[in-house]
Amino acid sequence: MIAGADNAKMLALRINSRLGITERPWFKT
């Protein structure tokens, strides 16, 4: 896995978590 892509995914998950959204279909592997 590309580290940059992984970081972007984790960052997006952190942002969604702040918004109260912990899961999104496109973030599930």
C-alpha cells in the first residue's frame, strides 16, 4: 500500500470522526 494513500485515508477517517461519522463505504477496505 502507498504510504501517502494510507495517510490520506487515515486523515479522512479522523475528519469524519470529528464530524461524528465513523464509517463511510469508500473508507472500508
